Amino acid sequence: MLWYKAWRESRTRFAIIASALAGFCLFAVLLHHQIQSGVTNPIRSLRGNSYSEHIDRLIYSGTAKGMFALLTIFLGLGGLLREKRHRTASFTLALPVSRLRILVTQMAVGIVELAILSLLPALLIPSSSLLVHQYYPLAEALHFSILWFCCGSGIFAAAFLLSVLLGGEYTAPVACYVALMLEVLISNWPSLRPYRLNLMWTMGEFGTMHWNPEHNLLLAGPLPWPRLLTIMAIALCMLALAARITQKQDY
Amino acid sequence: MMLWYKAWRESRDRFLLSAVTIAALCVGFVVFHRQGAEISDRPLTYLEYIWRIVYKGYLRELFVLLALLLGIGGLLRERDHGTAGFTLALPVSRPHLVLVRAATGLLEIAVLSLLPALVIPALSPLVGQFYPWSQSIQFAILWTAGGAFIFVIGFVASNVFGGEYTAPIAAFLGLLLYSVIVDLPFLEHYPLDIHDMMSGVGMPYFKSSVATLAGPLPWAELAIIFLIVISLVALAGRIAEHQDF
């Protein structure tokens, strides 16, 4: 029942984000010719690129990546503080389960939704590319899905923690957005640049892509596992902290 | 007066958080301008650096989404919280409620737009630099107009969509859709892109070689934007009038 409750609470957000992401991926693939040839050219910088570069610029290191990162913030907003605002917290707390279990269920449902969102481009792009007589490797798409999931879990966890800490209306998404922008800004600071701490760079493999020998496919290098595991560990710590804070909060 | 106080209390946390962040970032950008200018692969003048990092880049992007989120709220949210009945029991019309909330939000947008204009020229002499007040005030006017337009997207979305986070997500997607549409080839020659208007990119009143506003501000376009904003606020009031709570 807890799983169903968590799903009901997040399903509208999830459905809208998934539809938007899927719609954008299909737009990028099915209208690639028009976009690249400039017949109907929505994105100015995409004229005349190869298909692989087009997908990279528009999806994996472009608009879709930004959309995914920003909308993940809304997926992560949960916890009992918002139920307190709705005056439903007492009903939830009256259930014969611990606060920890309620929260862990919310987190788990959110993480599963995040995984599905990360996988969406990998499911849609290689398959729909065939419809327009183009090719995008599934392995490459899955590579980015892993990156999006790991980095997205960091954003998700930050949003979850902030929604547990900040009770004001829409204060948590504002704070999380500010935190994300600060992370990007600070990690771009010249002295920190070599460490590649920028979450958005990691998600889009910024500066690490290379061409295949035939020069028709833009490929990513091996997955940066140490960095991804660090992000996941930080996310786990933030979620644990959120659970700990919730246990001590007074409703 | 009480309605204004109510609208202020509802948006206060978001506004203060946004204001503190924008002000702190402006201070940081000015104080650490030497290190910040290294972001570019070529040497930048102080004017170019401020324009790139504040008026075109990071701060503008931050401001845009903060403006969008400031627009969220209203009676549909109150219905979710179970407080709409109390608000609607007040002896004022629904359009009046909507108007006060919009006016409060627009004032907050104007204050946020003015923050860089106050902080940057005032602090620049402390680090041995100079940023003209006239430039920053003109950018503040452009940001107020652009911010008002983006604010009203969030505002209308929150009057149309119920559900806890549906309105901000819909507003964000609406803004994205708008940004894609205004870049369409048959539209990109018209000054419809609010992002370009705010930063000055490609605009006749902006001199990119020195990164300064050189010509008169586009008063006609700014007036049209404010008319659109007022019309959309009126539309939101009309929608609220017909809603069932």
C-alpha cells in the first residue's frame, strides 16, 4: 500500500516529465532532417551537423539533458513536510509503519521513476532512428542512460533532502535549482575545472567525446565509474540524512 | 492591504532566497573577477566579463527560472491545502485576489532585476574596476520586462493546472516550447526572443564588440511585453472567476 501511495503522489509529475522527454526525443529524431538542413530550423547551432553530432548536441549534451536535470528536481520533492502542509501527515503517520519505511518507499519509487526516465532516450532514439534511415548505437545510448541515472540521482537526492528541510511553498525547488546552478558555477571555476566536478559535464560527457575512425559516429569514452560511484554515495548520504531529519521532526 | 501582506507572505521565502542568491553571486562575480575572467579562452575586458557572466550567462539563466517559480501559487494551490475556502470568504472578488498576487510578484521581479544594477556598479570601484550605472540600469529595465513575461507564464500555469507540482513543470515546459518556437527560421528575424532581448544578443541596441548597450532601448517592444503581461494576468483572473473550488 505504501508503494501505491508513493506512486499515486508522484505519478502525474512522472507522466508529464516522461511525456515531455519522450516528445522531445522523438522531435529531435523524426525532424532531424528539417532541423539540420535548416528548412525548419528550431535550434540555430545545429545546421549541417552529422546525425550523431545532432543527437549529442540536442539530446545528450543539450536541451534534453537540461530538461532532464531541471525536471528531476520536481521528481525528488517528497517527504512528510509537504503532507503537513496538506494536513494529511497525521493520517500517514498513523499507519502502522515507521517513518523510515514511509520515506524509503518514497525514495525507492522516485529512484525507479528516475531510472525509467534515464532509459527513455535509450529506448526511443536507437529505435526511432531506424524510421528515418539513420543509426544511433544502443550501447552509446545506454552509456548516457547510466550517466543520466547516476547524476540524476544526485539531483534527486538533493531535492528530496531540501524538501525535508524547507517547508515554505515551492522553497525547496527554488533552493535546489539555486544549488544546482551554484554547483555548475563553482565547478567551472578555473582552479576547479581540471577536477571535472560539474555534474552537467559528467552527464553530457563534455570534452571527452571522440569520433570513430570513419568519422560518422561521435563516441564517448569509458564510463567514469569512480566519479559516478562518488555521486551515488553522496546521493545515498543525502537520502540517509533526509530520513534521519524526518525521524526527528515534529508533526 | 491585508491581501498584499498575504501575497507577500506566500512568496516571501522564495523571493528572499532568490534575492540573496542573486546578490551573493553578483558580489562573488565582482570580487573574484580576475579568476572568473579566466573562464573564457581569450582575455576579457571587465565590461565583457560582467556581460558574459551576469547579463548573458549564469545569472540570467538563474533569474529566468527563479522568475518562473515566483509565478507559481494562487487559489488552485490553496484548494490543495484546504485553505481556498478561507481566502474566497474574504470580501473581495477573485480577480482582485489574482491581481494583488500578480502585482506582488511583478514587484518582486523588478527588485530582483534591480539587484545586479545596484550591486555591480557599487562594488566595482572596490576592486579597482568601473561598471557604468547607465548600463546596469538599462539591463535592469530589460530584465524587468523579460522577467515579467516569464513570471506570467508561471502565473497563468498555476491558474490553469491543479496538482502539487504540475503547474511549475507545465510552466517550465511552456517556457522551453516558447524558446524553441521563437528560434524558428521564419521567426528568428523578429525581436520575439525574450532571452536575446534580456541579454542584448543580436539586438540593434547592443554592441557585441564591446559588450555594451549602445542604442536606445526597444521601448515599443517593452511596452508590448507589458501589455501581454497585463492581458495574461487579466486572463488568469477570468479563469479564476470561472473555477469551482
